[in-house]
Amino acid sequence: MLKGVREPQRDQAIVAEFLVPPRKFWVRQLPFAWGYAIASEFYDLPDFQIGWTSAPMSQSTEDVHLLIRWLRFVSRAKGHIAGGILCGLVAGLAYLSLAKPYYTASMTVGPTSAAPAMAGLGNLSSLALGGLGQGLAGKITSVLSGAGSSQPVAPFDAFQSTLTSTVLAEHLVQNQDLMHRIFYNDWNAQDRKWEEPPGVISKLKDFARLILNLPGWHPPDAESVTLYLSHNLEIEPMPGSSLVQLSFEFEDPAAARDLLAAIYADSESIVKNMDYVQSTRLISMMDASVTDESSLPESAKQDLFTFLSQEYQIKLLTTAKIAYAAGVFDPLYVTPRPTWPRPLPVFLIGALAGLLAGLIAYSAGLKFSYRNLLKQPRTRVAAKMSHER
């Protein structure tokens, strides 16, 4: 040990080695040392001398010795650590005061019991074999392909696909009042027109578009809305059920509520309209193709009846003022308090950053003092370090 040498001088003497512990300390020695420290609370284990020594030690002694010296180094920096944590908490408080709060609007939707199971088109092959002909089967398939699929799609599946589609974006763009509130940075309320926001950030964006050969700024359109929804609309399936939670975060709670309500209503309307048009075409096609039902086999008649019954049911449901594709299981709700920034994570990150900054500041001071110590005449500490090196 360095007897007679003050504690700060011993810190200066060991900081070069223990400020940045070797890799084996973290990989092999630290877990063993912590385990030994915990075991010593329950069992009578031998104590080890703590201090600066170059005497040979066993592996376990060296591990505990290294850990305790490292903890002693940290404990002597408690003033810097406390100051750093305090500064981090103050910075977190300042961030909470200056950051824009975000509110979350959410709702839970799921398939409705009124929507058909889309099973009637499964009898298409039976109808064709029953005498209606493969030509009619091809026509029905072409109608489905025109709707975006060669197979029948359940209404709720079509609803979920619509949430991130350009078709929905084109509907939302028509609501200019909502667009003004969502893309408020691009809307000049005083002059009542769209314009590129001023500032350095806009100039940097223009420069990036120029470098990447992308189109310049333009008023929000369907493509802008599609990109915006893909980044901000959360679609989360509920575990163990067919329900889906829709959520949207925005600075204005009223705008968040109105946008999510418009997304749901327009998606429901789009699916209703598509299924109505498709069912109308299929019914007209079937009526024009089947002129004499008496010539059909009994199995084909039953399949035809099932097919037309389902299409008429779809046509009726899509014109009724009820939920067709997606029913609301949890109504639209907007959090009364901001969901971001959250105080606890902000203060935790600030405290950890302050802790690290305090250790760095204390270490930098020790390094500076250590360098000045080596420039002095060979003191007892310098001679000891030279001997051990």
C-alpha cells in the first residue's frame, strides 16, 4: 500500500490503469467478483487486503481487489456524480417544459357479425360443372380481379388493407379542413394558401431532394397522406383475437380524434362501395347468363341459390347505415394527458447521462492532476509507480 500518501494522490496513481478496465475485467472478472461479494454476505469468506500492491495474488483475490478499488474510485467521485445527476434532471425538466406534447387517439375495431363469410363464391366450380359453363366462371373471376383479387376477400381484411392505401388517402385529401390541421407547417392560415415553410430545415430538405433527384416541395397530396399515415398510424392486432387497435399520435388532441374518425369512416365507406359495385355486377351477370333454371341439375340450382342469396345480402348490407366491414368494439378515445414526452423515461435518461458525465469529469480532472504529478520531481508516489512499471 501507499502508506502516508493522501487519498487523492492514490487516485491519481491508479486512475491510468483503472479508469478504463481491461476487457477481461468485464468479460471474466466482474461477474466473479460480484458473485463473491454476494456470497460473502451469507458465508464466512476470507477478507482481502485492499490497497495498492504489486504482490502476487490468487485469481479470486485479484478479482475482488480490482472490483473494490474500482468501487472506491467511483465512491470518491460522488460529488461529481451528484452534480452530474442534478444537471441531468434539470435538463430533463427543461426538455419537458419546451417539448411539444403529443396526445394519442385510439379505437379498437373487429369483424362484424353482419358481414358475410364470402363462402358463396366457393361454389363457382360446381356452377360451372353444372351447366353454366366455364365462360361464366371466367367472367366472375374477371369481376373479382377488377376489385383487386382473384379470390373473394373478407370485408374486414379489405378494411385493414384500405387503411394504408392510396384510395383512402385520396378520400382524406378532399377534407381540406383536416389537411390544414395535420399539415399545419405547410399551410399559411393568414394568406389561406399552401406554401413551403421558411427556415434552415426547409433549405436542407430542398438540397437533399436536389442531390437525390427527388421532386421539390409541393402541397400535400394523396402520396403525401399515404406516406404520413404509413409512419404515424399504428395498426396493432390484439393478441388472441381478431380485433385490431388503431392509434394515432398528434400534437392537437382534437385533430388526432378527427383524423382517426375520418380514417375509420372513409375506410368503411370504401369497402362498402367496392363490395356493392362487385355484388351488383355479379348479380347482373348471373341474371343475364342463367335464363332457364329448370335445365340445371338440382345441385347446381342449390349452388346458384346460395350464390345469389349471398350477393343480395351483400348488396343490402352495403346500403344500410350500419357497420359492414369493421365494427367498433372500443370507441374512439383521446388521452386527456400527453403520452409523449413521458416524465419518467426523460428523467431516467437525464440521470444516467448526468452520472456518466460526472464520472467523465472526475476522471478528466484526475488525468490532468496525474500528468502534472509526473512532471514534478520524483516523489514517493512517482518512484513507486516507476518501480511497478
